[in-house]
Amino acid sequence: MSQSVEGSRSERLRADADAVWPHIRQALRDLGYGHVTIIVQDGHVVQIERMEKRRFTNVAKQGGLGADGLPPLEKNSSGGPAEAEDPSG
């Protein structure tokens, strides 16, 4: 590869990185658990993926999960499941 082709590619990658870094910093901001994946095609960043994991340790302390893998429903005063309120009134 000639110096001019390599030089232009290097300049293009540097300009690409300057434009992408703010997005990478944003993806990392306030990430407690998870990962950020940067997808590169033909030397250009084309996608940034953020996978955040949220852990619920209090669920186990409150009686664990039901058979469906979800926390148990709140119970109403008669002992049955609490019904959701109709938002329309």
C-alpha cells in the first residue's frame, strides 16, 4: 500500500473515531453491569450496542420467585391477587 493511501485511511479512521467517542462515552455512562459492543465494518464504526443488566437481589429476600419466574403478585385484603386500577377512571 502506498503512503498516500495509508495516510488517507489513517486520517479517515481518526476523523471517524473523533465523531464516535462521544457516543461510546454516552453508552458507558451510568452502566453498572453489562457491556458495550462496537461494530466495525470496513474500518468504520457502524453500530454501538449497550446491554445493561439489572439485578434484583431483594426479590429473594421477599419470598423468591413464583413458578412462572416472576415475583409474586401483591394480595388484596381478601387474599386474592390485587387488581390493576383502570387508568381511564
